[in-house]
Amino acid sequence: MRACGQGGDVLRAVELLRTFSEDHGVPANAFVLNNMLKALSKAGQVTDACQILRQMQAKFAVAPDAISYNICMAAVARSPGQKKLSEVLQLHDEMILSGVRPNVRTFTTAISACATAGDWKQALSLLQKMEKKGVRANRFTYSAAISAMGKAGRWQHALALLHRMGERRVPANVVAFNAAMAACTSAGRWEEALGVLDILHDPGVDGAARAATHPLPSPDKITYCVGIEACEMGSRSGAVPAGIPLWQRAVQLLATIEQHQDIVDSDHQFYTMVILTCARGGQSAHAAEMLELVESRFAEHTPDVSTCNAVIEACARNGEWEEALEVFVLMQWRGQRATAASYRPLIRVLCAKGEWRKAVELLQEWECPTPGGVSACITACVDARDWGKADALFARAVRTRLLLCPVQREVEWAGAAGGSQAVLLLDVRGFPAGAAWLIVRHRLASLRAIPARDALPPDHLAGVLLSTDREETATSLAQELANLQPALIADHVPSDRSKLMVGWAAVRDWAHAAV
């Protein structure tokens, strides 16, 4: 009968029960019936098992014991369905009403059902009932309770239970630590999660989650994976904790997994987390290397666009335009659609490194460029003295009504009366240098086209000078203004025109005075 119970052989168990009771006159006892319940439970016949449990006294004259109830409670807890927690608690109440004393397995099973259902309040209530009945909780009980706290985001309760295990000298298992770490990460408390991980590495470490249980369990793969998740979460917040950088911790944890654990297909997500952590930590080399590793190891799980964008941003911040461009090209080769977060940093680093032609090519293929991308390319073209390309980019920005800065919202480029007057009256002191200089050049063209009788007042001319903070640009502009036809600017510039060309200080003095 024991073999039938362990193997889930219901038919054989029923046959044995009939043979002993009817053919040999041997009455059924608790041992026989409990094995019958085990066989039914393992065969998935949970309803039949519960029915026999409730009929044991009436049909077989055998009172169910704690083992009987524990078997059925565990079977219900494992079964599918939405109401299994209520059914487990109902069996628990029936057990108490029948006078059977629940043991640690009874409470552990019930608390595990609470964890599955995410009912943290019921889990704590059962723990309190255990204490009142004098039943000592073991590591499995605490692990189940901590899991219940974690699923409900009650990280403080999870750490408190872990601490209680240490106070009561309950040997902790790694499941309890993993559950506490998961509770912290699910609530966004990445620092506390890493604090729990530190306890496993150094029992003397301070922290709210300290558990003085000896010996401490060895971390497993889940421990390291949750640790990586905590590192990625911390990097996402922009935090810079004292001690080991988050990116370095993530790399070390992943290396430990690779050294001691089997890597399966679903582990690609943790590699992605390490890539993101390294990228946010400015470690572009590590991020790019890990990106290649994921490409080769997980053929069906290539890094997504957001992960590639993070690597591009990290490379751009470090001035590594070739590496950033390589990741961008790889995205295109895979058929992934680049976003603004792909183009912006790449164009920025290309312009900064003098690769403005490549930047302009990218800008031209960018369907919806941002003002920052256009301004960066215009500035790069101005610095390279490619006025034609800069003018073309500026004209495109005007033509597409692209807002180069918030001030431009006040100007309707296409519909402004006179067209050129809109450019002249626009205050561009907040514009990027390249964009401001292009507007200034268009202002000069407009000034040359304005009849002498419509010459602009000094404050407008001064506004042209004040549209840039770059000395070289302003001085060149002052010289071009001074060389305009005298009739155009007569009476609107200093009597001594040479002041306009003696240097930046004189130009600025006149412009400020005019305004």
C-alpha cells in the first residue's frame, strides 16, 4: 500500500484495500487510508482524496490524523484553480474543529498557498497562530512566508522575517534569502536586495536584513540573477553607491553564474541587464563585448533596440564613434528600427569627432529628426566652413517647420509677412552656435535686400550682433555689417566704423548700448 501511495497507483491501492477488508477481514486503518490519499493526490484526483478524507470516520471508522489533512491540503495547494487558497484554509479549519492538532507541515502548506495567492496578511496571521499553538516554524515555513511578502511588495516584512529567523536560530536556506531579495527588487529597493546578498558573502555585514544564522547557505543561480536585477535597477535610477560600482558587481555576478551554473536560453535577459548596467555606468567596452556575446550565444534572443541604444549612448559619451556606429549598423542589418535615442548620441559624437559628413548622412536618413540633431549637424558644418551644406540643413529645418529652440514657436516661418523679416526679428540668443550663425547669415542677406528707406533701427542691427556668443562669428558679422552700402546703415552705426572691427569688446559695447 505504501508503494501504491508513493507511486500514485490508485487502482492497485483500491484493489488492495478491497482485498484486505473484504477477503481477509482486515479493517482499514489510518496508515492504509493515508496511503490511499497519497495515491489519489499524486494521480491528480484531488476531489476524490478530499471526499475520502471527510468519509474516513463514517465509512471506515478511522479518524483522520494530521498526516491525512496534510496530504489533502498539499494536494489542493498544488492543484490548478483560483479558489485553492480558500479550500486549503477550509481543510485547515476542519482539521482544528475535528480536534486534530496541526503541525509545522500543516502551517507551512497553508502559508505556501498564501504565497501562491499573494495573500500576505493571511500568511502573517497563520504565523501568529503557529506561535499561539506552540508550533515552531522551520526554514520552509519562513521561506514560504517571505515569498508571500515578496509577491505583495511587502519588503519590510520580508526582511523582518529573515531577521527573525536569525533571532530564533532557525537555519536559513537559500530559498529564504532569494525570496527576501526578490521582495526588495519587486518593490524597487535594490540597495536592500544587494544588502541581503552581501550577508551571504559576509555574515558580519551591517544592514536591516541581517540574519545571524550559521552556517549561512551558499548562493545559487537565482541569488546571482536577482542580484544582477538589483544592479540594473540601481543603474537605472542613476545611483552611484559607495564601494564597488554597480556595473562591476553585475559583471562579477554574471561571471560567477557562467563559472558554476549551466546557462540556458532564458538567461539572455540577465545578460541584457548586465549590458544596460555597464552602459549606464559608462563602461562602453564591457557593454559592447557583452552585446557581441549575446549575439553569438542566444541566436533567438537578439538584443532589443533599447539595449542597443544604451550601448550607443555609452560609446558616444566616451567618444567612441566607430564602436557606436558599428552597433547602429548592426541594428539596421537585423532589421531593427532605429529611434531618436539611436540617432541623437551617434550624430553628437560624429560631430564632436569631426565626422560631420557621416553625421549629415545619418541626419538625412532620419525620418523625424529632433532639433538637437539638426543643430548639432549645422554647427559641425559651420565649424568645417561648409556653408553650402549648413545652409541646406538650415533651409530644410525652416521648410519642415522644425523647431530649433522654444523661441521659434513664436514665429511662423512660412506665413510670416515679408518672410525675411521673421528671421530678422527672431531672438536667437538661446540657439546653438551653428543654428544662430546660419540665422545671422540669412539676416545679412535680408538686410542687403531691404531698401534704404526701410533700414532697420539700431536695436535690430544690434540684435543681429548679439545673436551669437562666439567672438569669431560676431567679429566677422560686424565686418560684414560695416561693409554694407553706407546708405543702408547710415545713422545707425557708430560714427567711427573702425570700432566695429577693433575687437569683440567694442562690438559688444555698441550692441548692448543700442539695445
